[in-house]
Amino acid sequence: MRVPENVILTALSRGGCIRTFWRASASTAGRQIPCIPDGYTLVSADERDETILNHTDFLSVADRLTEAEKWERVVGR
């Protein structure tokens, strides 16, 4: 189910952020990640609420976004 643009933009204007994630098997760890992430999450400013966004949801607001921070975390080893 689509998340409306206004819901995404409202959450972002209130201090929320969009996080991307990639999944990789242990055998492919350390290789370059693909250009298109496996998913996106819209996280509220207090990090209590998290909404999964699909690629279409993200693209609907992508041209209005600015990358403010980039970080990586490897989990599940």
C-alpha cells in the first residue's frame, strides 16, 4: 500500500528521516552495494515510529530530498 507524499513530507518536516537498507549474504559482504536499495524506512524524529516505504513511495519525494548524513552499519555477522 502506498504511503502518500504529504505523509512522508510531513514526517520529514517534523525532523524524521528516510533510511535505506541493503541485504547481502556473508559471502558477498565487502563488495560494492547495488545502486537501488532493498528498501527504505521512514523514521520519526523520536525514532519510535518506523514505516516501510517501497521504491515508488521514495521516488515520489526523491527530487525534494537532500542527503544530510551517510553512515553504514553491518549487522548479523
